[in-house]
Amino acid sequence: SGWESGHDGWWMTVVTLAMLGSAYIAFGHATRRDIHAEEVETLETISLGGALVHRSDLDTGSTQHLRGDVFGITGYTPEEWISLDHRTLVHPDDIDTFWLWPDEVEPNTMIDRVGRYRRADGSWVWLRDVSRVQIDRRGHRTIRGIVIDVTESEEHRIELARLARLDLLTGLPNRHALHEELETRLGGGDPFVLLLLDLDRFKEVNDTLGHEAGDDVLRIIAARLGEGLCPGDLLARIGGDEFAMVIEGLLSPSEIEAHVERISAACSAPVTVHNIELALSQSCGIAHSTSVADRATLMRHADIAMYSAKRAAISHRVFDSSLEQSSTMQLSLSADLTAAIERREIELYYQPKIDMRTGRIVGAEGLVRWRHPDFGLLSPAGFLELALLSESSNDLLRSTLDQAVEMIRCTSDIGRPIPIAANIAFASIRDIGFSDDLDELVAHHGVAPGLLTLEFTENDVDRPSDETVAVVNRLSARGFKISIDDFGTGHSSLERLLTLQVDELKIDRIFVRRVLEDGLERKIIQTIVDLAARLGARVVAEGVETDEQADALTDIGCPVAQGFLFAPALPAEEFIELVRHDAAHGSLVPS
Ligand code: C2E
Ligand code: CA
Ligand code: CA
């Protein structure tokens, strides 16, 4: 019967054979009767656990052996069960994963599958079959194993999966479910519109009336928003006061207007909580699925459009590419940077500094990345400028320094301590406590301050205040290394620079790019190299992309470089691998 090709097991092989095997060995003197008793007990135990043990011929499908509580599990007698065509019993949705096609089965493979079977009373039972296909002495393929009723755990699992996709406050799908839906729809290719909706001034409701009142408002609005949906549309709650709608079709501007009007009406109709009547408004950002290839881009587009609408204090805006150029995008991102730091989405990547004469790693620069849940991996260009102006700038600095010091600790632990540089804006260190914090940080990780480099950009150095100079020099006195980034691009007076204790000058890649030509750029590099020698500082060339550039720089007297020729900025794990590789090739002392 179909059951036979559909099922056969392996647990039986392991459990029974192992038990019987050990029984033979341990009870070598035992009688046949004892062994038989052992076998009976094994089978009884298995059927007590709600399992079936089976063996059948894979090619003919005939059952050779079936034990266990068939009736309890399936509602059929063993005879009925054997005679049924099992293909008609398997749930249609599970046929693909559950049905076994004899032609496709290799001997000795382990089979482990789960699927629903229809019981005699019409209800479904989840069965797990763990089997193995074997070839017997006569060359017949048999499948043998054990089938377990896993209905309870499967239902539990399904319920958990359902809850993981649900917003518990409103009963709507959550962000996770939205992402899945978007991916499915983008894969399917039918056009749709993604609409993100953020309630205006909802925070005030929460702050003045309390969270419970805020929750009530959200539930009411959610219910209203759901009322006008068509069957193929989706409404999700994706954050505090943020909702998303997926609307089927290629919508015209007037159709979009109509949707937005309905949404505005749902939000602005009065809500009464604690005897107070509220009317809310919203901002919507809209993006068409037809202009993007992936979910992250679609989300980003709708998000940018929403922020743009919010900033312009209008009800909605449809994304177009001009918005992406504007600072709207940065604004939309900086809004949740603090939460992102807490969720550990801000990651430092590491780009090695290489001594080109030896090919060894002599340091690395930490470059910040944001592993954004909706938008993918973001470079500093996408969020840094506004982040530095926002309230989160201190958290960002703290997080990058933490990671940099952790990396020093980590490379020290593998026996190859690598000096790590962190980028710091001068404005961030105005805080007089900064050097104490840093002392504490390195002490906490048991790291020598000399292994931490602080990279400041020259534009920042441009007229650093007396206080800044004092803080930098104090940091230097405490043993931290000071590096000046993008040297030569700013307008800092040399005089001013000479009041700083500098350990490293970095040559910007706009000069490196033209080092092969006998022009101004090359002269500037030469000058920086000479100046560094006088200051007792090291020079590092940035953005080295070709062997020719590397050779020219070495000739000029700048043997340390950073660039795609050697490696891009790498995630921590990959950087550590690189360091291990480097460590295996000798023992150049890091400078
Ligand atoms: P930067 O400090 O001048 O960093 C060097 C930039 O050049 C990095 O871009 C790096 O990935 C890129 N780069 C490296 N090698 C090559 C190459 O061979 N060719 C080319 N074309 N580019 C190369 P990234 O990571 O996008 O960083 C951009 C800027 O963002 C940095 O410029 C730095 O000023 C700032 N930044 C990065 N991380 C932080 C941070 O944690 N804090 C602060 N305040 N600023 C940061
Ligand atoms: Ca830098
Ligand atoms: Ca630089």
C-alpha cells in the first residue's frame, strides 16, 4: 500500500537493533525466551509513546511488519490501515514534502519527514516518519522505521510561528509578516503599492494620557484602517504608531488619493479616551513595487516618502528618486539611531593598514556600518552626517569605541594585537570627561592605550579651540595615538597643527589617485611625508587600489597603506580571520 512507500523507518532499526544487539551481547547466556521478552517490551514501550514501527518493501509497497497503536493514532484498524491507499490520506499541501517516490530514494539514506494524515474520523493527525531504506540479502529494498504522532508539538510550533508574525496589541500582522508578504509579492511580480503610515504627534497622546490610552487609540485606529480593505490587500502594524498597507494593483494618482482620503478619515474621526476627544492626523509615504527589485529598497522608498510628507506637514507623498538625494532619507534614518544602537545594528567594519614592504598588517581602521533591518547594510554616507548632529551622537561614539577596543582585546587574545583606529569628530570630545571615559574603557578591557588610535579629520582640526587642543594633548599624554585623517584636504594652518601631538598623518585618496602622474598631487604627498618625518609621525596612504600606486608610494617614502588593493572594510569575523592568517606568517611587531 501507499503507506509502505510513504513510510518506513529507521528509529526502529536503531532502537530495536541496538537494544536487541546489546541484549545478545550482554545476555549471551540468556534463553531465546528472554530475548523475545526484551523485544516485546521494546515494542510495547514504543507503542506506549504513540508510535508505529514498520517495515515494508519499497518497490511493491507491501507491508512486512507493522506494530504499535495504529488505532489510537489513526482511528483505523491495522488491517484497514494497511489496505488503504495512503496517497489519498496525506494532506494535499504536504504531498510534496511527505510523499516518497521509490525511484528517487537512495539506499541507506535517512528519511525524516513530517506531514498531515487524515484520520478515520476526518480530523488531521501530524505524523513524523523517521526511516531508512536498506537493501536486504535478496536485493530487495526495504524501508523501515518509526512513525510518531507529533500533532501536539506541530500545532504548538505553528501557533508560535503565527504569534511571531502577529502584533499582539492590534491582532494585525507585524513587521516580520509584512517583510515576508513583500518578498512573496515582489517574487510574484504582480504590481502593488506599499503605503507606510505614521500617526502625527502620537507620542504626545502617550505622554499626556498614558500608555493604556495610547494602546486604546492604536486599537481603534487599526480597526478603522482595516475596514476599507479589499480581500487582496494587507494591513500591518510595524512599530509604535506605524502601520503599513499593501494595496494590489498599479494605482493611478487619483486612486492613491482616494486611499489616502480614506486613511485620513480613519485617523481624524474623533477617538474618545478617558473622556477626552482626540482627532489625529497621519503622514503617508507611498512607493510602487514596479520601480524596485527588492524588499529593502521598497521599504526605504516608502519610508523616505513618509518622512518627506511629515516634514512638509502634508498627508502623503509618493516616492520619486529626487527625494533620495535630499536629506530626507538621512532624517528618516537618524530618527531611530538610538534604538538601532541598542539593537546592536551599528557595527564596526575593519580595514587593514598594510606595511607594503612586508605585506603585514600593522593596524586597522574601524569604519562604521548600519545593518538596517529594512534597508540592508548602510555606509556612513547614508546616515552619519545627521547622526553626528542628533542626540544619539554620543551613543554612536561610545558604541564604535567599545567595538574598537573589543577588537584590540580579541586580536591580542589570538597573539597578534592589532592597533585599531576609531574615527572621531572633534565636536564629540568637547566633553571634558572624554579622556577619563576612554581611560576607563581600555582599563576595563585590559588593553594598552597605545593600541587605540583616534582619527580626527583635518577639516575638524581647522581651528580647533584651545580646549580641544588641550583634550587631544591630554589623550596623547595618556598614551592614546592621535591620527589626522584626510590630511592635505583641509585648510588647517600648520602652526595650529603643530600644537597637537600627532602620531599619524593620513594621506587622502584624492592625492593617492594621481600619485603616478608627476603633478601637484605627487608633490603634496612628498611634502606630507617630509612633514611627518619632522613631526615624528607615521604616514598612511588611503585608497590604494593598484600595484603601481603601491610601488610609487613606497618609493616616495610612504610604505604604509590602506585600500581596496589589500582589503575593503571587513566585518569583524572576516577581519579576525585575516589577522589569524597574518599571524601564521611570522611575527612582525606592530608599530
Ligand atoms: P575615511 O575615514 O576617510 O575612511 C576611508 C573611506 O574610504 C572608507 O569609506 C573606506 O571604505 C573607503 N576606502 C578604503 N579603501 C578604498 C579604496 O581603495 N578606494 C576607494 N574608492 N575607497 C576606499 P566609508 O567606510 O564609507 O567611510 C566614509 C567616511 O565616514 C570615513 O572616511 C569617515 O570620515 C567616516 N566614518 C566612518 N566611520 C566613522 C565613525 O565611526 N565615526 C565617525 N565620526 N566617522 C566615521
Ligand atoms: Ca578615517
Ligand atoms: Ca580618510
